[in-house]
Amino acid sequence: MKQLNFFEEAEQLAREVKRQGYSQAYAAKRLGFTQSALSNKLRLLKLSPELQKTILEFCLTERHARALLRLEEDRREIALAHIIAHSYNVSETEAYIDSLLLGPKNETVMNVCPELKPFYDGIHKTAQTLRTKGRLVEICESGSGSMITIQIHVHRK
């Protein structure tokens, strides 16, 4: 029997959930997944067929694919090309995606209030921990003058 790749597995799971009419939570329990693991598998199908094909052709992992999902659809193809060109591992891919989401690195937090550095570092460390547990977390920063704004988006399971 042919071993399914992670996209084929996601397609099969989506068909089964739809065929049975199950909620994701119930389907996960019936299929032996946690609800977050099933959701993560199904989210892979949000990548275009072209991106899926490229990911498989270059032997990237499911985690590489999930990292790309953090980007807007119109930014994924260029990001994937960059990831492939630089042979990024998963950790490097996630850091690269973080840099795209955060925009150019700046010292805004340090300029405004250096005492916030432990808080700032803690936010990023917590976000990374949540990502390793399958959560989609985005951190958006903006600032002007003497004020910064940090938005944390944690997507529901």
C-alpha cells in the first residue's frame, strides 16, 4: 500500500470528516488525533496545489508547509522560493517567516523603553512555544514617536 504524503493524508481526512458530517472535535477523537492536530492537518489544504507540489518536490516537511500558512496567500510563493534557495530547516523557516511578518528589524522597543526587553523577549519566546504545539501565532509590531504597539494574534484551535 502506498504511503500517503502529508497533503494526501490531509485530503483523506477532509473527505472523511465531510463524508461523516462530523465536527472537527468529534472527528479528531474518532480518528485518533487531538483536535489541534486534525486542524493543523486540514489547514495544509489552504496551500495552493502548486505550492503543495513544490513543497513535496523539494522534500520539505509538514512543518515547513504550516509555517508558510502564517503568510498571506500572495506572499507564500516568493517565501517558498526563498526557503528552497537557502535550504532552510524548519527553525530557519519559522524565523524567516517571523521576519516577514514583523517587517524590518528595528530597535523601537529599545528606543521607547529598554526596560521592556524582558517582556518583549518573553512574548516572542511564548509565541514560539505555542507554534511548536501547533498554534498559529502572529505578532505584529508598529511604532511611531514615543509609542509602540504590539498585537498578538493567537488563532483558535
